[in-house]
Amino acid sequence: MTDPRRNIPRTDALLSSFAYAVGELGTATVKAAIVAAQQRARAGEIAPSEVASAVAAALPAGPRRVINATGVVVHTNLGRAPLSPAARAAIDAAAGTTDVEFDLATGARARRGRSALAALAEAVPDAGGVHVVNNNAAALLLCALAFAPGREIVISRGELVEIGDGFRIPELLRSTGARLHEVGTTNRVHPRDYADAVGPSTGFILKVHPSNFEVTGFTSTVDIAELTGFGVPVIADIGSGLLAPHPLLPDEPDAATALRAGANLVTASGDKLLGGPQAGLLLGDADLVERLRRHPAARALRVDKLTLAALEATLRGPLPPVRQALEAPVEALFERASALSTLLRNAGISADAVRCVAAVGGGGAPGVELPSAAVSLPAEYAESLRLSETPVVGRIERGRCLLDLRTVHDDSLLLQAVLGC
């Protein structure tokens, strides 16, 4: 009788199969995982046919490139905004020695990230000053530390937002030693509510855009322009990072409009609708921005050279992938879906081009539906695609696996992944 252990894959064959992992992790790490899996097979803990799967499960799981076919343009679980080729090239250049804080003309120290800050200032000319920290929550945190320690922040009850992973804006602000003075009700707030709340202990009025939910029906809010006459700074958290109005998102607040309406400071994210790296953008009155920049906590919240490089390239370079996905014509998407479906059917796969609806995502424009098109596959493809060498994440809808092309930027790579299943 043949010993089943003879069927255990050889080490050299497994190393060849995991060549991509060897390139990322090194031969020693991959070989150790292979030997451990082979020993488990020899001990009868797993079948010889399961050795490769055991190796894959044992290898360190670093970030992997994933094809976003969900139809959610800014998908938080998939890293939010995919960076443009220009931003990736900028990161590669900045990864080595760079002039992030050095003036090559004079040979002297220079302001950190000055060219990225200049690009941001050019993109939002209504801002007297600009600053960048590591995310939007950090931007709000710095504002509270600088302008409201031991003082009050006036905010509408309808804007006490919970963001991702259970983090809540009220708790973030209270952690700085500030007190919240809540005004209005969940669904309605009026200018007189703010007028009654503002006093000698007020640090600033905070207006938070409830970007990840909608309140409809018997509601009322107060515009930024109506908050500017109370003698205290008005800070607007617009969230999604839209720097100027966009015709597809008429109800999404943008930095330029908020500043023109009278906001003294605007905070926003860099990795959502702007389409850049994770960053917190601070734009507004020059003197307030300078106070933020000089605050001791600013050092702890500052961004690294890679973020600055990617942000500048996003601002100065061609349209980033997020904007491309947002603005892609639906008929062009359907033509792509039809072409891919034809190729897949020729390969014997049940595939169809279908019309569907995509979403903005990232806590932005929750009520906006984006007409889209997808490749429809049997539902069982969803798991196989997620576990493929280049994982593809789609969505299940009406018993089919949909690969929404509004968020896919490489059709040939998607085709290879499906054929590989």
C-alpha cells in the first residue's frame, strides 16, 4: 500500500508556487511555513492536498492589492481613495532622501512640506492659511486643544456624529478638556439656539456635516452664514474633502463655499473625495491656522514625507481615480461590462452585463445614487474571487455576484482574476 505521505508536495515545488510571497517576505520566512505545513501532513494532522493552503494561512498577512468591484467609490474597508499614478510616483521619489524640510537653493532648513502646502493653498484660494495633520479627527482634535481647553464648544444635537469603528465626535472633543454645549434637538435647530448658548466661556461654534446619515421630515438646520455674527470662531467640519462644488454632488459641502459663507476654519479628509492620501486638511483664517501650526500637539499630529508628496501630486496632477470613478459615463461603463461578459462567456462562464447602482461611500453623499454597470456572475464566484491571488471584492445582489465597473480601474486584471477562478 502506498504511503500517503509520498504525496506531500516537495519544498522546491512549494517555493515555486509561493514565489510572490518569497519576493515580499524572503525565502527563510516562506520556507519555515512550508516545513511546518509538511510536518503537519507527516503527522497526519492535515491531508497532503491541504499543505499549500496551510502554508498560505501561516504566512504573515500584510496589505495586499485588492480590486474594488463593490461599486462603493470611497470604500473605507478597502483603504478609501486609491492613489493616482502621479501620487504613487511621488511616494516612490519621497521614499528616499528628499528635500521635505530643506531649501536646495540656499542650503538652509525650510518649512516642512512647503510645496504641498502651497499646492493646497492654490487649490483653495479662499483660505488665508492651510495646514495638514494625519486625519480629519486629528484636525478637530487640534482645534479643540488650541481654542477650547476648559471652554465650551457649541454644537447642534443633530450633529453629534459617530464615525467609523464606534468613535464619536463628542467623546473626541471632550477628551481635550473642552465642554460641549449642545443646542437644538435631534431634528431641528435654530439661530436663536446658538445665540442663547454663546457666552464668555465659548471657545468656538462647531458645525459638523452629518455625512454618513440623513435626517428627513420635520427638520431645520442653521447655515454657516447665520453663525458668523456671534463674535466667536465658526469651525466647519465638512468631512469628505470636497474642495470646490461638484455638479454630481449638489448637497455635499465643500471648502470653498464654507469659507465664503464665513467659516473661520474648515476641516476635511484628504483620502475621500479629494482622492489623495489619509490626511486632515485645515483651511481658513491665517492667524488661526498659525495658532494651530504652533500648538505643541501639532508635532504629534503631523504627517510624514510620503503623505506630503502624495497630497501634492494629487492636488497638482491629473484627475485621481476617485474623481474618474465618480464622473465615468454610465454608457461607457455598460460597454466595458458587455465586452468583459462576452469574453467570459466565450470561456464558458455564465456572465452578463447588467445595469446597477453605485454609491459614493466614505461617509459622503449618503443619499446619492450613481447609475452604473456590472458584470454579473454566479454567486459562488464571490468567495473564489476574494481568495484569488489578486483578490476581487464584489457584492451579492439578487443571488448573483456583481462586479461593479464604476470602481474598477483595470479591466484586464479583473478578467484574469475571474478566469483564474
